[in-house]
Amino acid sequence: MLQFIFIYVHQVIIELDDATITRLNKVAPARARKRSEFIREAIRRALNEVLERDMERAYREQPDRRAEPAFDAETWEPAPKRRRRGR
């Protein structure tokens, strides 16, 4: 049995100057439906950056005052070594 899940999305109309739309068309052409996903991803990244900045500011304003560190970096496993690809 097929079931469909409908997700309501909001449409946002923005205005771009000629230089910006020209650059956007080069990396995400509208005809390939890449433009919308490119813009959605750019917005997600920008929102995450704002969240990170806010969190960093909050930690600076009210730092963790524990006597001991919250973690011991020496207990971490070493990072895996990168393999070089041969030709």
C-alpha cells in the first residue's frame, strides 16, 4: 500500500541584483532545479552560523566554572591516518 506524506513548505520571494543572480546561475542553474536546493543549503548554513555565534557568546558570558575539565583529550582514540591514493 502506498502512503504519501505531505510536507507543507513556505515560499519566499527574494530580490537579487544582476551581479548576484549571474553568479548564482553559474553555480546553480534554475533549469536543473539546483538553484532552490543551493539557496536552501545556504540559508541552513547561515542559520547554523548564527546559532554557533550565539552559543559561543553565551559560553563567553557565562563560562563553565567546574574545577576539573569536562573531558580528558588523552582518553580519545587517535585520529585515523589518511591513506594516500596510489596511481
